[in-house]
Amino acid sequence: MPEWNIMIFIIAICKTGFKVLHCERSEKEIIQKREAMDLEQMKRNLEDAGCDSTIVAEIIRLSKDGRFPEALQKMRMDRCRLMDELHESGRKVDCLDYLIRHTEKKIQEDRESSCGGKES
């Protein structure tokens, strides 16, 4: 890719009026900085999603190498892992809900039988 010079003019207000400051960066420098910020944000998002450091490093490496389909596949695989954990947690909650309802029913029955009938 040819390297284009991009002229960036920054206007700053001074006591004497407007002053134009000149800064020159190559397109390549700007793209590299943007990609570094994108990769850092991606890393934070992966960590926030609960991906372990090995998976995070691998996805970042694949992304840096431009191997986005492979990085996407790794993200999807980890998403499946998280969904499996979610479903397993749901099954555990269902078991506890059953035990809670069963225990509440037993307590209610014990109260009613000890009072010789319905509770007033």
C-alpha cells in the first residue's frame, strides 16, 4: 500500500487570535494506531466476556495477522462454551427451584396437620 502523507491542521485559539499548528503523519502511522486501539478494545471485550488469557492471546494474534475468519471461529467456539455453562447453570437453578417448592409445600402441609386442619 502506498504511503500517503496526511496533513493535519490543528487550530488553537491564542490570545492573539487563531494560530494554525501543523502536524504531519503518514497514513500508515494513523492506521497502525487505530488498529492498535481496536485490538486493545477487542482484548478488553474478550476478557470481559470471560475468555481465558490463552484464547484472548490467540484471537488477538489471528486478528493482527489478518486471519479474521479463524479469529471469528475461535470467538464462536468460546461463545458455545459460555452458552453451555449458561444452560448448565439453568439446570442447576431448576433443581433448586424444585427443592424450594417441595420444601415450602412440606412446611405448609406440616403446619396444616399440626393445627388439625387449615391454618387461620
